Amino acid sequence: MKKEDFLYFNLNAGVSGDMLIASLIDLGVPVEKIIDNLRLIDSKISINTKRVNRGPVQCVLIEPIFPKDLLNHKYNWKDLFSAIEPFKKNLNLYKNVKSTLDLLKESEEEVHGDENNNPHELGSIDTIFDIVGFYSCIEYLNINNIFSSAVPFSQGNVSIEHGIVSSLAPVSLNLVKKIDIPVFGFNEKVNFEFCTPTGLSLLKNFKFHNFDSSKILNTGFGAGNADFKEISNSISVSIMKPDTNFLEKLSIIETNIDDMSPEIVPYLMEKIFHIGAKDVWCSNILMKKNRPAVMISVLCNQEIIEQVVSIINKETSTFGLRISSIDRVRFNRSEKKVSTEYGEVRVKLKLSDDNDVIGYHPEYEDCKNLAKMHNIPLKVIFEEAINQSKRMPR
């Protein structure tokens, strides 16, 4: 996949680990890539797949196959963390799997008020299967950004080891709160757990705000095990490609500050970028009585205006903001890596309406790191990256 492409999950029927994996297999992830990683735990682990209908939707349904000793084993938290040790051979995969287990354990402890609690329903090999399987798919797709819809806050009841509880179950509800996952009311009163704790924990790196105008390149559908008349128990995932040279409606948020330490500004900018701002910049200005000051400007989608305002209010000394609406034209671009005699550099290509290259911009951080490594002027790396880009066929 190209770096600018991203995934979008429609989770209107809820989320579980096996449904996420099934949808990604339907999207094109080879089952063998998942099995290869899972067999670091046990060589007998496998996956069956079949096509089923959930309502009018044709989906992939997966069935994990485990040897009996793994299937019948009741795992405590120590067992679960020990089971993922073999994945240290793939450090990135291991970090993702461990951080998700950490999140699940933390959520369980907060709900039950006990640091020595057992994982209850999560204490099975299925938990490891779901987490490893999902991150194996993401690793194969080499995707950087994942967007998602909200998830349903269902109205039924479910049975857990502690008894009958409403859905969302307590641990799931805590995960929704911790990850800040948006929810919507679910009209059908079905006694079923549409959102599982493991499925919700895998959304921890998802983005839930709107994305720019894009095209659907491909779509996959994953089925849940249960089949209902009331609802299609399935989820979809799409590979999305951002449109280029399109007009988009954005907002500019600005404030002038003359009574705050400039040390706050880089931290503020980092926080605002983190929530999805298009751009953040700072300008030197003169205010009343010729006092030197800074003007902080934020370019963002309307959906995150409230978050930006809240951050600026909490982190700065300002007593107010200006907000204006603007149109932005986003020019066509692409990105590629070029090999120079000093190392690899990412280069952003500016494209014409006919898709011809009309500009080159090497990635500053890549050039800076290579310049430091080889102790040569930064401009040498920039020039070499541009020259190599011009030589490469498109």
C-alpha cells in the first residue's frame, strides 16, 4: 500500500478481534502471514476460513484451530504475557501485542479494584490469537493510519463470570472511556456482546475524527459467529486513497499572547498536532504598547475545533480566540524513498494535474539525521536526494 493510503473500519455492528481479522483477510491479507506468526507459540495453530452471509452481506468467517492443551488451558495474566515472549523476534509486533495486553490488564484492574485479579473471560488462547492476528494483518498491509466509525452501546444483557450485566460489560465500558471511543445508541435489544474487550482494546491507535475526501480502493467484510435476523453481524474495512487537488473546508484558530514563556509554545504545538490538526504555526508580532508577542495559528477540520480550543485554553495564558472558516486547495502529491550514497531519504513529489512531477521536497528529518551521521552540510543531502529523485522512473 502507498504511504498516504489508510484503512477505514465501519463498526456499526460492534467489534471483536476475530471480526477485525476476518475483514482484513477478505481485504487481501494472506492467511499464511497470520499463521506464520501464531506458530511461534505452537506449530499446530491454524485458521479455517469460509464465506458466509450475515443478512445480505457476504463475509469471511474465521475459525482458529488450537491444540487441546492450549484450548483447555485457563491463563492468568502471567501466562498471557509469557505466551507472547516468542514474538520478541519481531520487536514491532511484540510491542503492539504487549501494549494491548497491558491495556486489557489495566482496565480489568480498574474495574475490579484488584491488582491481583484474574483475566476471567480474557484468560484463553483466543485473546492472544485475536491480538497477534490483528497486528499481523496491519504489519502485512504496512499501514500508518486507521480510521473508524463509532461503536454501538447495545441495550441487551450478557452473562460473564461475575453474573448478568448490561452490555457494554464493565471492562468494555472502561476501555471505551480510556481510549475515548465514540458510541451511539443501538436500537435492537439483543442479549449479545457486540463489542468485546479484546476487540475494543485493538482500537487504541485508531482515529475517530473525520478524514479528508477520499476514494475507496477495496473493501473486505468480516463476520461474527452469531447470525441475527435483526442485524447483519458483520464489519467492513476499506482501503482509502485521499483525493488530490481538491477543495476542502477548514478553520483557522488564532490567538495573540504577550505574557507567556515561549517554552510553552513547542509543547502546545505538539499537543495540537497530535489530535489531527493540519498545521500549527507561530508568528512574531507587536501588540498594544509595542509589546513583543506571538500569534499562534491552527489550521484544522471543524470536527476538532472544540479540542483545539480546550488545549489552548488549558495550556496558555490567553483569554480568547479568533475562529474563521477558509477554503484550502490541496495539490496532488506522492512520496517515495530514494537511495543516496549517504542513506535512504523520503522525498515528497509535487504533481501537476497531468500527474507530472513539478517539484521535489526531501524529508527534513531524514536529511538532518544523515547530515549528522556523516558530518556533512545539510544542503548536500538535500541536493543528492533531489538529484536521485529526478533519475528514478515513475
